Amino acid sequence: MSAESLRKAVVDRFDSLWSGSYVDRGSNHKFDPPVDAPWVRIQTQPFATDNIDVGGSLQRTEGEIVVQCFAPTNTGERGLLLMADEVKSIFQNQTFVGVQCYATSTIKVGESGGWYQVNANTVFQYDVYS
């Protein structure tokens, strides 16, 4: 699976199940976040690819899907935590297009530049036979 195929599979799943709006899908596209509404950014971050068998015909890539949830500061974190819970329902322990997802962690990042941030990070892996 190419890096672009992985990104597309993850974004397609997210788009088909996400109930919110204002999504930055990454991939170096221009995105203007709203000035006064919550929004998210989704990214895939492959960590490493290893040969799984002696002959090298099976490669396993592991990584993380990171969904950064943003809301204007001083609006509370409840909405962000609900967004993170929705991300969890989309990815945690799910398999799609050969991508196996595992646990989703919710991480409170904090405030920066007028936005409060909570991340929902999901570990994944996929195998490729050559």
C-alpha cells in the first residue's frame, strides 16, 4: 500500500462516518479554519515498515492516525471530548481496506493561538505481500 493509498483509505473512512464539518484533510492543501467554530485535522503518520517473514515477502507497516480537534479557547472542552469520542467510534478496533486499527487515545494538548486542542490518536498496521 502506498502512502497515498493509506491516506486516501483513512480519509475516505473518516469522511463517510464523521458527522461534523470543517475538516482539514492534510496533504498540503490550503485550508482556512473557521474563526469561531470547532474543526479537525486528520493525518496518517506511518512509523516503520519491517519484513515479517524470513524471505522478505511480507512487509508490515505500523503507524498512527492523528485527528487534531480544535475549538476556540474559553468555549469548554466538552465539545472537543465528544469529537474525540466520535473519532474513536470511527477507527478504534476497526479494519478497512486492509488497515487494522487498534486502541484510540484521547490527549488534551492545550491552548495555542486562540484554539484549544484535543487529539484522538489511533494506532494502525497493514501488511503488504510482495
